Amino acid sequence: MTCKPKQVLFEGEKSGQYSPTSIAMLLKHAASQAGISKNVTPHMLRHSFATHLLEQGTDLRYIQELLGHNSSKTTEIYTHVSTKAIANIKISVDDFFK
């Protein structure tokens, strides 16, 4: 999938777009400065962003829009990794008999 955003999140040195390689290098440098020894990639950052939104209760349709996915099926991959959200669901049998 090729994405052609109308705006860029971070402008490059000459008001243009950073290359994917430059973004990866900047992220690697930032992780190193933060004391993170694990290899960090832009895809991992994107995946974490989506997972955190889902765990905070953001509707999957909004996440789909933010990530630029054409199909909700693509966004649904984040639903299986969000065990924290599942653990926070409170179910009481009493709620069904009110």
C-alpha cells in the first residue's frame, strides 16, 4: 500500500518530506538517547500507537482512519494484541438480570 499524505508530521531540512531511511535513523538515535537498547522501527512505533489507542477505548474505525487503512480488516490485526483491554472488562452476571 502506498500512502500519499497531504501533510507531513515532521518536515525535513528543506521543508520537504523525510525519507523512510531518515525516519528510521532518527528513531534509532532517539531510542539510543532514551537508553532503549532494543531495536526500534517506525513500524513498531505505528503498531504501539494503534495498540495504545485501542487499549484506551478508541473505536477501531477511528484508528483505521488515523492509520490510513482502506479496509477495516487491516486494522483488526490490533484487536488480538490488546490483552490489557480484555483484562479490564468487568462482567457481572447480575448485570444481565436487571
